[in-house]
Amino acid sequence: MNILEERVSKLEEQLTQALQENQQLRQENQQLKLRVEELEEKLNTNSSNSSKPPSQDPYRKKRSKRTPSKRKQGGQPGRKGAFRKTFPKKEVTEVLEINPTKCPECKESNFKESPVRTEVRQVADLLSN
């Protein structure tokens, strides 16, 4: 019977400690909730609901000082493009001609052999001293 009484008393001690710890954690949790609420309220202030100036509004769209143009963005029709010069033929060491085996549109292997478009790409190896 003595062993059972010891076991019960240990379990009662553990229970009281757990209850005290639980109470502490609940109080800490409540304090943290209040702190989060304060910080969220502070974060949600802007010029319309506080005395902050509009320049300090978060996520405020910057107004452009330019007057909008009637043209679209990018290169305009008739503009001469700027491209890197190709290497002279005597400096080229290897030329690869790559032809597709399947049509890129319909994936069929029977298609016109004449190219619709050609591309020139160059790779330059940099030499280190």
C-alpha cells in the first residue's frame, strides 16, 4: 500500500505543477495576444485614420511626374535595333546547323524542309591569363 500512496502523491505533485504551468502559459498567451493586437492596430494606421502625413502611407502608389505619352512602351516602329556584331568567318571555329525533326506547332514529323525562320547564335569563350 505504501508504494501506491507514494505514486499517488508524486502524480498529485505533477498535476499541481502542470496546472500552475498551464495557468502561467495562459497568462503569457493573453499578454501576447494583446501585444499582437496593439501592433496590428499600429500597422493598420494610415493618413486617413491617424495623424500621419500621406507621404508615410504604406503601399502608396508613387505618382509619376511624367505626362503620359500616346505611344506604347518599347521600341517604336521603324527603330533600328542594336545588335552585337558577329565574329568574322576566319575567327569561327565551329558551325552547327540544327534542323528540327518534328514540327514545333503540331509535333508532326512530315513538314516543309524549307526554313520558316533562321537564327544565328554565337558563343565566345573567354580566355583567362
